[in-house]
Amino acid sequence: MDILNIISYSIIPVIITVILIYALSKNADIYSFFIDGAKEGIRTAVDIMPYMIAIFTAIGFFSASGALSTMESVFSPICKIIGFPTELLSLFLIKPISGSGGLAVVKKIVEQYGADSIIGRTASVMMGSAETIFYTIAVYFGVTAVKDSRYVLFSGIIAYFAGVAASVIICKYI
């Protein structure tokens, strides 16, 4: 077994052990803290659930209604003009809504074009460089007390376009 595997297998137990030793040295009630954290985690999951259901329902409607196919055909000529690979259009449209939907699209792209193709590499880099804007906003504003989203959506979309553009440019020229 090489050193990286040893580190990989032992890092979490080491971190937990360090935390436990530190807590015991401070005479902290570890079990109560753990239970309180678990209760808070359950409350957070319950608070997020309606927003998650809404997002996943919207994704289902978006895909099943044919809106994705229609948007692909509408944006395809524009993509050709600006030099954006039309093969990545479905990923471009799904990723801001759903990370898991984006992963499914990347899987399909990699199976069709190969992982080492320019399209496969660009899809992979794009998946890692762009955020799931609407999912993140729904979860964040659904759980926190912050309700004034102001420029969050606008900023998220700008960052999304920047990540996608950087992905395409970097993969095309490197």
C-alpha cells in the first residue's frame, strides 16, 4: 500500500480522534454536542425539503415537456456563431438547475464522445467550474433567515457564464 492510500484511509479516523481528544481535554460533553448537532441536521433537512421538491419537480417538467429540446434547437445557431460546442448545450442548460441532472448529461456526453475528446474534457471542466445556481439559491434562501435575494441571481448567472466561458476557452486552447 502506498503513502497516498494510507493517508486516504486514515485521514477521517485521525481527524475524529483529534477532535475527541481535544474535546475530552476541555471536559466537553461530547455526546450532548453530537445529539444537538444531529437534531439541528434533521431540522435543516426538514426545512430544505419543500425547496428540494420544488426544484426537482421543475427539472422534471423542464425535461419531460420538451422545453430542453426546444431551447437546444433555438440556441444551437447562436452557439455555432459564438464558437460554443453545440454538443454541450444540454449541459449548459441543465447545470444551473440541477447538479445531478448535469452529471447525467456529462455521463451521456462522455459515453458518446469519450473522456479524452475535447467535448468530454470540456464537459467535465464545465461541470466542475459552474454552479447549480437555482438549486443553491433555493436551498440557501429556504434555510436561512435571509429573504432579500437582491443581486444574488444576477451575480450567480454572471459567474455561471464566466465559468462556462473559461471552461470552453481553456479546454479549446490547452
